[in-house]
Amino acid sequence: MFAVFKTGGKQYRVAAEDVLRVDKVKGEPGQIVEFGEVLVVGGDAVTLGAPTVAGATVAAEVLDHPRGPKIIAFKKRRRKNSRRKIGHRQEFTLLRITEILTDGKKPTIQAKPKRAPAPAPAASDSASEASEDAAPKSRKTAAKKVDKPKSKAPAKSKKPAGRDTKKGKKK
């Protein structure tokens, strides 16, 4: 089964379990969002909307809200010493389509509950020392540091005596 829905002024053809990148939509990661502006529902029988299919929705889970690559808008007016440089990163939302619903049904898949952060283990001084000894050391910390002798500063170049450096004439 597939559907064509509209969001952000654009139309997307999707099926269940598709991952989609759309313009930014309100919703936290893990939350289920619904799109009610469904234009076509297909499968065994295709249903066209006029302009939308009545009672059809597309349910999707919000995966993330990343930002696109940086676009540089540089404008220059020649011979006028006028330049303008502006950078922009478009925000978008990654969605996973969970269900395509018809006849006014509600989504059956619920948003996943947020996990509570794991409690930090109580660390005592002896436990932290034991874990440091057991951990393998990297080459940098394992290798002995050798003090190198400090090199002398480079010698200053001397100008030829009795010559003016600008014109090459004697003083």
C-alpha cells in the first residue's frame, strides 16, 4: 500500500517503513505525527482525492531534527566595492512512515516512551584506581617521554657593512 501526501508545500510518495526527509515538522524524536492532507491512496484499488482523500492519514515517527549542509550566498557588485556573504543551513526532519490509515482510523503504533538515563555507579577512590590499572594504556602514555635539548635561536643575518640597503650606495 502506498500514499501521496503533502507537507511543507511538497508532495511525497511513501509506503510503510519508508524513511523520509521533509521540511521541519513539530514533534520530538520518538513521537508519532499524523499528516491529514493525503492526495492518493494506492494498493489493490487506487483512491484519488478531490483534492484530498476523505478520512485518510499518514502516521510517521519522528527520528531526528538535523540540519542540512551549509549554503553560502555570496553577492558582489563589480566596481562598486559591494560584497555580501551569508551562510544558511536548512532545518529538516527525518521521518519513518509507520502506517497509512483510511476511513478515519487512528494510529495503532504509539510513541516509544523516553528512557530514563542510567544512574551513574558510585565510584570510590579504590575502585577508580583499580579500573585505571586494568585499562590498557595508549602508546603515548606508555612510551617514555624523552626531553630533547633546546635548540639555539637562529643566527641573525648581518647586513653588509658600509652599504645602504635601499639604494645600494655607501653611507
